[in-house]
Amino acid sequence: MRVTMLLATLTLAACAGASAGGGAGRWTELEPESGNDGEVLEVAGTVHQLDIEGGVFVIENAEGTRFNPTNLPDAFKVEGKAVEAEARRRDDVMSLGMVGPIVELLRIRERAGSAGATPGLPGTRWRLEDLAGAGVLDDAQATLEFVDGGRVAGNTSCNRFTGAVTISGGAISFGPLATTRRACAEAVMSQESRYLAALGAAQRFEVSGSTLLIHTADGGQPLRFVSE
């Protein structure tokens, strides 16, 4: 009798533990929308919303490839959510935005490192290395410093700037930004204008080691910074 009661107690404890830990990592199985039986892809990355086609959600992996799922569940349409999924390519489907391979998800789940777990930016300082694919002038350094939880400062290329920043998970927005009024060479002023415009259009960020990427609403190449 004592052995039977002990086994029952252990069984109940194991079931309780499985129930408590099965939430975040539990797979959501999806019904395929097509008869596609091609190769199954392993997709692991972060969910981002792009401001194109009225708003499209993608899963971007560590290499920067953006997978465009046709059937992403609403529960996973969260900026900055870290996910892993199994999918099949849908080369028979076209997208106006052409942001990356179109895929049909077979199953998906949340993984560790989701929204809210992005590295802290307050107290860090960065130097601009690439302005959305256009490079930067060697003699006109642009910087970005996160002074505290809600303020930024830096060099625009010619002038100094200060202003507000809002960070939530992997989302980021700047403004309003105030600058000094110094005049510089035309090329430097042009870079300054493009830098400030890009900060004004910022949507999300990623930190990887000593690199900071800030993505803008147009879905083009991000601003790339290195830590100072």
C-alpha cells in the first residue's frame, strides 16, 4: 500500500511539472493551406513587422534572411518575439514587397529570448559605420549615445543633438531631436540630414556583440553602429 501511494504521488508531481513548464515551448500545429509536400525548412529568428503592403510580419533569422509566412498565427504577431518554426517554401505565391522567401508554416513555438529580453541600451555609446548602405564620410563622424532610459545624444556629422527615445522590447523610436546650428560642408550637411531622417524613421533595433543595427520603416538596409 505504501509503495502504491508513493508511486501515485510521484506520478502526480511529474504531471504537475510538465504542465507548469509546457507553456512557452509548446508547439502550435497548423493546418497546411496547400498540397505542398516539398522540403521542410527549420526557421529560427525574431518576428518583425515591416511597414509595407499595409504592414507585413516576417521572421528574420540571425543571417538577416526574412521569411514571409502566409499563415502566421495572431498570437505570434508580436514585434520582437523570438520563435522557431517548421515550414515549406511557397514559390507559387507572389508578394508585392518581395521581402524574402514566402513560406507556409507547419508548426511554430516561442523560444527563449523573446520581446523584452533585448540587451539594455542605456549607458552605451555607438559610432555610425554605415548609413543604410551608403557608408559614411571618414572625416564626419556620427554618433549615438543612450544617456539614460529615455534620452539620447550624439553627433549628427556636423552638429550635436539631444532628444527623447522610446524603447519597448525590440522596438525603438526617436524624437523630437534638437540640434545645434553649426554650418559645415555640403557633403557633411547632406549626411547629417540623412542620418537625422533615418533616426526619425526608426522602428526596431538589434544588438549583436559590439554591433547595433537600427531598422527603419522603409524596410531597407539598417543603420549599422559599432560600440565605442
